[in-house]
Amino acid sequence: MTRKRLSTRDRAKLLAAAEGKCHLCGMKIEGGQAWEVSHPIPLAAGGDDEPSNRAPAHKKCHARQTAEIDAPLIAKTRRQQQKHNGSFRSTRPMPGSRRSAWKQKLSGQWERRAK
């Protein structure tokens, strides 16, 4: 999903619709204070870039939200998508499995697999 670039008029409408409050902390966004357009449901986690999924947030609040909540959610969504597609391969296969570099013989001895 690509992000739409918001004009100054659209940003002003967004701030007015939220009554000038940060949707994360609920504090008022003062004039001249840095703020960003936040997506409550991240785009990478399946959210839309529609007006209903946009909200104003202080720059610091948005950075904290992205680092603590959005980044892990996006990573989890990506992992689930990879498993669903069948493109995920474990970096640590179970010892003795077919993907492991070692195999266990019936006698109980371990030997390195030939590649």
C-alpha cells in the first residue's frame, strides 16, 4: 500500500477533525509544535491509507508508538504472511530433522549429513 501525500489543507482538516488533540496521549497539539499523521492500524499490518485510518499525533508520541507497538506488530504480520505463503524457513531446524546438518542413526550415534 502506498501512502498518499497530504496537502496542507488536508492536514489542517485532519487536525480540526481531531479537535487539535494527539490521538495517542490525548494532549492538545499547540501551534508550532511538531506533529505527524499517524495510522492507528499500520499500513504494513493491513491498514488503509484512508481518512478514517489517519489521526494526528505528537512527533515524540508517534515515534514511541512506532517503536514499541507498530514495529513488533508489523514483524509479526510479516512472519504470519511468510508462513502462510510457505516462504518461511527456520534458521534453527530441529536437531535430527531433514533440514538439520546432523542425523541420528538407529544406534544412537550422530553423524554429519553429506551435502
